Amino acid sequence: MVSAGSRPEVGVECAVLLHLSRCGLRVPQRTMQHTLHRLFGFDLVHSTLNNLKIKAADYYSVTRQRILNRIIHGGLIHADETQANIKGHLAYVWVLTNLREVVYILAESREGEFIQDLLKDFKGVLVSDFYAAYDAIECPQQKCLIHFMRDLNDEILSNPFDEEMKSIVLGFAALVKPMVETIDQRGLKKYFLRKHIKDVDRFYRFLKKSDFTSEAASKCKER
């Protein structure tokens, strides 16, 4: 309880509470301003709230770096990037996760040098979309199935009368669906998944012998 006339001190705990409420619970900053005043007697102006967010970022900087170090020295990274609007200016947020921890990194651009330098010592498996910048990273790589399926759907929507593209999508769907059913029933165990190897070989033979003429199908085949 803050006594009348006293000037409460705004510490790191308050900064953490503000950060959790704004980022984790998506509480509007003005609402947090009223909440902090009602609960703790803090009469904080907009600039002070912004400084508290900076204080929270500084407080968690060591934790953030530890998480990042564990991710880039581990055996698996799922990576992606997305646009962000920062006060009307275009920026990018890079996301890295090992499926247990995640780190978000704000960057001014999508230039590949950033992620290539960050992961230059990574030797595990990198799972990403088809952004060419990832290809220059020297480690085992796997392309994200969800991104690929999204791209296939986009191609079908953009080329609804492309029979060659349809043949690829239908063949890929017939290949993946039984695999997903096996995973749902048996999990990611090699013993149960190896039965699908012959289907994978058959699908690749289909792609290899097919001489597609449409741009969409040819592009998909290369992928």
C-alpha cells in the first residue's frame, strides 16, 4: 500500500509486469497505465512507460542470449521470418526455435547475411522455408512441409486450369497423407515409417520422367 504523499519507486518488477501484460496478455498500454496507478499509486506518463519497456528488455537480455546460445548450439532449429511494422517503418522479425525454446530477433531488413552470420557455427538440422538465404548455411537442411503445402495451395489457386500442376499436387497429397496417418498412430519411429520409402521413390520417379511445360509445374518440380 502506498501512503498518501509518498513517491513510489518504479523497480524492475513493475517493468516486468508491464512487459508481461503488454506482450504476453496484449493489454493496451493506456489500460496498464491506469492499472499501475490504481494498484500501486504510480502516476506514470507515456514516456516513463516506454522507458520501463526498455528496462524490461535490458533485464531479460542475459536470458535472451542464453536461450539463443542453446538454440544455435543445439541439434535442431526451425527458422522463419516475417514483416513487422514499427511506427510506419518496415522491419523484419526472425524467429528461431528448437521446439522447446524460442527467440525473436528484430532486424531492419530481410538480408540473408544476418541469418547466415548468426548460424555460421550451427551444425544441427535447419528446417526452413524456401528463402534462398538459408541455402548458404552449411548444415543439414530440411524444408518446412507446412510452407511447401501452403505454396502448393497458392499455385493451384493461381493456376486452376494447370493440369500438370494438379498432377503434382495430387501425387504429393497421396504420398503425404498415409505418412501422416502412420505418424498419428505410431509416432515418428523409423521402423513404422520405412514402409513409405517405396512410395517416395515412386513419386520422385514420376517427377523425373515428367517433362512439364507449364511454368508453375516446372518451378514446383525444381523445389
